Amino acid sequence: AGDMARSVLCGACSADWVKLNVGGTVFLTTRSTLCADKDSMLARMFHPGQKLQSSVTDEAGAYLLDRDPAYFRVVLNFLRTGNVLLDRGLNVCGVLQEAEFFQIKSLALALTHLPDTTRVDVLKAASVGVTVFDGRRLQGADLSELEFREKSSFKRCQLTGANFEHVKAVEPSFEQAQGERMNFARSDMSRAVFKGCSLPRSIFRKSNLSAVNFAGAELQGSVFTKADANSGIFQRANLQRCDFTAANLRHAKFQGADLRNANLTGVNIQECHFTDADLRGTMIDWEDLLQQKAYTKYAMVSNAEYNMIPSPTREQLKLCVVDTLPQDHPMIAQVHTEIAAATIVVYGPAEADVPYFLDVMHSFGVTCSYYNIYERENLEEALVQITERPMTPKVFVYGTHVYDCEHLYAAASAGELKRLFATALTKYKPKATAPQKIL
């Protein structure tokens, strides 16, 4: 830090003032400040001897930079002093992105080693109305029994061992938060957003999780006993070995979720959606699923589990029997060979996660074409179009679901694509009364 400050004060160009227009905000600094980190993009832009120089200016002669001024202020102050100076509520991840964009490695390193945010820090911030703590390190922080009366945000926070027991929060966001063994017991997290978070082995016992969003979350080994997750969203979440004993999951959505070896005994699952969920090894009352009108079409069970379910019940559940092949089975090699030679036509509405699907396909070496279909009534027309195209095999995507045109098996996540192709590309014909897939 001292070396950087001295270079700013003693540089040969310290008197060469530069005006910057960053996202509409004007900054006045010296050329030596901008060149303090000689390996950064700013140094290459503003050092007289460098080839890459900023030349676009506004009417006042200020150099134009299309970046966020709030984050750039932190970058500029770091180049001036060598210290990280953060305003309350500023997203640390946003500053880190600026440091990476301008290739200032020393700032990026300093941001990743910021001291942990404590209970006292959170209380001070909340006392002045700041409830945004995005990107902060809250590892081991004790925030129990706090009440956030405004919407709070803990996006991308490091939360290992943090204690949120008895916390009351208004629609908080923990999107993409990381950590394990967190404690949310008896907390009020109604309408909280945990999309894409990774919080395995955490505790949500007796919490209010109504309308919570856990889509795509990694929650394996977590405890939800007696929690109220009415209308909760758990689609495509990793819920292996989770304990939901006596929880309220009425109207909850588990499409494509991995519930292997989870405990769902004594649960309220009225009209709960388990379509395409992996229920292998799950402790569950199959007859209770029917009585509570749960949706289980293509939910996956092993062949042994399927045979243990009474005949009338299993026929109504419309489960999918999954058999696992050894990795050296010749069918596996055939699937990979045919995937590489396949052409996939993708249909879907504008809000579909099609780019993600295309990335997955390209990772398999598969060529994809994409057509938008905005109205659901066009679904039948799309099926006709794709089945008439001279290509083998044919795979159909609508929304975020993938369908084999012959069997219309659904796959709700990237993990299901291999199961889909194992069926579609090898022309596997199920001989049992239940649909089957090969992993």
C-alpha cells in the first residue's frame, strides 16, 4: 500500500491531471494515479508510452468509460492510497468485477481477504437503513433473533456456520450464497430467494419458508423437519439425504429435483409436484401420494422399489423405472458416439433457458438450431415440424424441458440430458408396464 501511494505522489506525471466521465459521473485524478498499477488496463489506457490509449471523450473533453461510477470510485481510491475503502451497502462482488475488468490483481486479492462482517457491523448498517450485504463474508456470524424490516440481501455471501436462528426478514435474498452448516431454525424466511445457492447440511427446522425459492440450490443433507414450505419452489435442487419429516410441502414444486435417500415421512404433500424428480431411496408413503393428489409423472424409482409398490397404486402414479448401466457397457459408448453426430432442433418461448441448454449441447459436440415459439398453442405445430425434419435422432425442447419426440420423456435439468439421450439415441423400447430410462 505504501509503495503504491508513493508512486502516486512521486511519479513523473503526477501533475498531469485527467478528467474521466464514468457512467455519467465525472472524476478528476492524475495520470500517475491511473498508472499506479503498471500491469492494469488503466495503465495501458493512460500511460503515454502505451499503444492502448483511451481516445473517446465527451463534449467537455473527459474520457468516457462505460462502467459503474460507484464501483469505479473504490478502484480509483485504491490506486490513490492502496487501501480498500467501501461505502456501507456497496456490493463487494461488484467492486471485484471492476478489479477483474481493469486487471488490477492487487485490488482483487485485497477484496478476497476482507475481514468477516460481524453482528455489530450488521447492526450498525441496519441502524442507518442499510440492509444490503451482498458479497460479504459472514462466516460464523451470529445474527440470531435480528429483525430486518426492509428487504435484505445476502447475495453471493460466504455463510459457513452463520446463525440466522429466529431471524425475521422481509423477502430476503440469499441468491448464489455459499457455505455449509448454516442455522435457519425457527426463522421467518417467507418468500426468501435461495436460487443457485450452495448451503449443504444447513438447518431449516420449524422455519417459515412459505413461497421460498430454492430452484437449483445445493442443499444435500439439510434438515427441514416441521418447516412450513407451503408453495415452495425446489425445482432442480439437490436435496439428497434431506430430512423433511412432518414438514408442510403443500403445493410445493420439486420438478427435476434430486431427492435420493431423502426422508418425506409424515409430510403434507397435497398437490405437490414431483414430475421428473429422482425419488430413488426416498422414504415416502406411495399411497399417501395418491390420496393427497401429488403429481408424480415420470418421477424416478429403481426397479426394486417399483415392484414393492402395490400394483393399483404404481399404475396410477405413472412412475419411471430407472436402471443404471455400468460405465463399460457398450450402450454407453454408442450413446456418446451418436450424441456427437446428432443435430438437435430446439424450440422454446422467449423466457426459456435456451442458451444454457445450447452450452450443454455444445459441450457434447452437438450442433443445435433454435426457433422461438411464443404461444403454447403452437406446441402441436412445432412437434409436427420437428418430426417431419429428415434428421435422426430428434429431440424437442419446450421451455426448460427436453423431450424425446417418440416417448416425450421430460428432462428438467442438465443432469437429466444423459438419461434422455440414453433413451432417445439408442431407440430403447421399454418392455415393462412403466416407462423406463437407462442412466
